[in-house]
Amino acid sequence: MDAENKSGPGSGGNDSYGRKKFKRSRSHFADRITADGRDGWPVEAGRYRLVVSRACPWASRALVSRRLLGLEDALSLGVTDPLQDDRSWRFTLDPDGRDPVLGIRYLHEAYDAREKDYPGGVSVPAVVDVPSGSLVTNDYQQLTLDLATEWTGHHRPGAPDLYPEALREEMDEVMDGVYREVNNGVYRAGFATEQEEYEAAYRDVFHRLEWLSQRLADRRYLMGPSITEADIRLFTTLVRFDAVYHGHFKCNKFKISEDRVLWAYARDLYQTPGFGDTVDFDHIKRHYYQVHTGINPSAIVPAGPDLSGWLTPHHREELGGRPFGDGTPPGPAPADEQVPAAGRPATA
């Protein structure tokens, strides 16, 4: 997600919101952290810090992946305030308003350490090199794939294979459709400035959601019996859909909770360790409704929807499957990373 004053209202990656058409540009800083260090950034436990906003669906991918793979001790976590100011994402949730590891008040400071006066958006997720304080990458598309494949030496025992080599060709095709028509499609609809542009994006969103509903009718997860990266990428949009995209982005043909298959699938994932325990509905709603003043000039945050449905039985276990494949669920989230009660559905 980018700071609004830099290159448009908060969203993932680097974005352009002109008078013509919404366009998401490629990540400017696309270095990779790899096991062999071929880009100059070798995988090293404790060297890097993942900076996220819990409001951002693209950053949420990294949060889920990190939890499922058990990388908490190897890759530390910084969480920004869901609201930016004119200086970018800020660390006002931390004591004295500074990230306790990086010592910075604003994420743009890590960007400046990499490229002074970089003119683009300051986006999350971002991985920062702790010794130098310099940004390494903001490539949200590649980041989670590298966590799954390059950081294997630091995965927890029982970590699932989120990007199985035998499924990659089909997975890439599925994820591409989800990205174009769902993940990015809701933004194309929400920030459209012409009726025709909006309606085209709207059609794409629901065409793909209906396709996904059919695909998931007889299989528990997108690629079969176990969770993969494809499910992570779809989940982070589905979990925001009814709370934000349905009304705020005018994607209102139906709510996810009104589609029997997608609603059960989304709840199944939400109730799986590593998914729902990373979701902060308070951050999500406050960010979208208070930062996107071009869409919501009053900055009023809706009181709803009722979140209790996320905890209701989904019955997807009747389809069988092994959520973590040959692996095991992750343990509880570290105490200092748990989502506050204000961001979670109330329990009975």
C-alpha cells in the first residue's frame, strides 16, 4: 500500500491514480533475499525486518506466510499505524513513535537510505536491512514466494509447502487470474473515474468470484486438499470484501457472506491458525475509510458489518483434505504480535 500523498490512496505495491485509469506499477525495489545471496542479500536470521500494515492485503500475504512457515524468530516484524500522514507510513503504535529495531519514525526513512528523494510511493510490505537501515525490497508479488522457497533453512518443523513444485504451473495461472480480476480488480473498480471503466472492473471481479466459487465447490482449497500460496492471495481480499470492498469500492453484486461456497471457504481459512490471527478488522476499516478521502470525504468509518459470522461453523472439513499437507499447524502467535481485541470478532 502506498501513502496517499505520494502516489494515491493506500493500496498494495506502487500505484497511480490519475484522471484516466487506475494503474498498478511494478515494485521499484525488486531485489530478492535468497539462500545464495545472488542479489547481494543472503538469507540470514535476524538481519532483516518485515514492515507491514495490517490494513493492507498485500502486506497481509506476508503476515500469513511468515506465520505458517514459522519465521517469527528469523524475520522480525514491524507494524505501522493504519493511517499515514504526508510523510508516509508511521510507527506511532510503538513507544515514542519509533520502530524499536530500526529506530525510525517513518518508513520513508528506510526508502531514503536506499535511494535519496525516491519520487515513488512508500509501500508495504517492505523488507529492511537492519544493519544499514536500508530498504531491500517492496516486491510484494515475489516476497512470499521467496519466504516459501528461499528461507527453507529457517522454516519451523512441520512447515507446509506453500509453493509445491509439481503444482507451480497451474498455481501461477490461478494466481494470475485472482490477481488481475480479484486482488487488483476491486481497486480498479473502487478508483475508477469513468462509468465504463468501473463497470468493466466490476464485471471482472464477479466473473472471477463466480469461477472461484465453482472451483471450490468440490475441493477444500484452490489447488486441492492442502493450503498453498494461492489460498493466501485469495484470502486477503475475501476477508476485506464485505467490510470494505462491497460498499467502499462499489463491488456490490453480492457479499462474500451471500455466496455459500466462498463464505464457507473464507471462514475455513479464517479459523485456521496463521490466517485469522493476523487479521485486524479495526485497522482495515479505519485505513480504507479514513485514508481514501477521495472516495469517502467524510472519513466516517461504518459501524458494521457484524463480524461474529467469521467464527461460525463452516463444515468444509467434510470435503476432507489436510490443511498443512504433511506438516502441522503453527503454534500461537507471539504475545507481542497478537491482534488487539478491537480488531477481532467478539466471542460469546
